[in-house]
Amino acid sequence: MRLKDTSNGYGWLSIFLHWYTAIAVIALLFIGDTIGTRIGAQRDATLHLHTSIAITSYVFLWARIVLRFKAGHPGPLPKQRGFFFLLGKYVHFALITAIGVMLITGPLMVWASGEPIHVWDWFVIPGPLPQSFALHDMLHSIHAWSAATILVLTVLHIGGVYKHAAFNQDGTFGKMLAPPPNESPAPPPSPPQAATES
């Protein structure tokens, strides 16, 4: 079972973290967007659900970010070269950067409001910051803009996947479903032929 990425494909670790991140981020975007539409106890419950999912996913999301920046982006398949491959590559890096900003600003925003972070009914993470509504408002603005950036980049990402799968059919979507076949080592050079006697 190939865990590590190859020169032009992803291993099982990257594939797992990709799909985990996709599910978690979409859920967090949807739940986070509904917080402002609720009031009273419903708002508190929605915020509690949002922060609980985020903290539960925290290690996996950071693993996704660190792994991708450390391992780099796999190279293109034969039909992927060109402008759209580079566009997809940098959209990918911008997307995970925005997720990183969300992971930093989210907890700080809660703590700046003077509240601890409640994770399900399991435990509470007290804040290391003094209450500051000015800091909270600044972090909330960054958090909201990062969420909007993730939404736009996700739409671009999905559009690119659809383009590759429906029109180019170049194997891009398949890269995120399973690792490429094991790369067979290059054959050893053949020994020189003995000179024939005359």
C-alpha cells in the first residue's frame, strides 16, 4: 500500500487527508454561515457545533497543510501540462493557506471574546488571551474573508475537476481516488556483447 506521494500522483495518506479536509471544510463553511442567522440558545448551539467540529479536525487539517507544503505538488500527468495545470496548482496552495488562516484565527477569535472553547461535551480549552473586543472584531473580519476565499477557491477547484473529468479526461480526478501503480524500476543496462572471433 503506497502511503507516500510519487512524482506525479498522491499516496493514500494524501488522498485520505484530501477527502477528510473536503468534508470537514464544507461542513464548517455551511455551519459557520448559519451562525449569524440564529439567535439565543440556537446560536450558541450552532457555534458550539462549529467549534467542536473544527477542534476535532484540527490535527488532521494541519497535517494536510504541512504535508502538502513539505511534499510539494506532484508533477503533471502527460496530458496535464500547461497553463491550467499551473492554475490548479496555485489554487490548491491558496486554498490550503486560507484553511490555515482559519485554523489560526478561529480559536483566537473565541478567546479574544473572553470565552473558552467548548469541544462537544468532552472538555473546555480556556483562553490564554485577555478579553479584547477590538482584537475579536479584527480576527472575525479575517476569519470571514478567509471563509469567502475558501468558498470561491473551492468552486474554482470543483470546476477544474469537472473540466478535467468531463472534457480533458486526463486522469486528474483519478489521482485523488487511488495512488498510481507502483513505478517499476528502470531495467539494468544490458552487458556489452562479446566480440565475435574472426
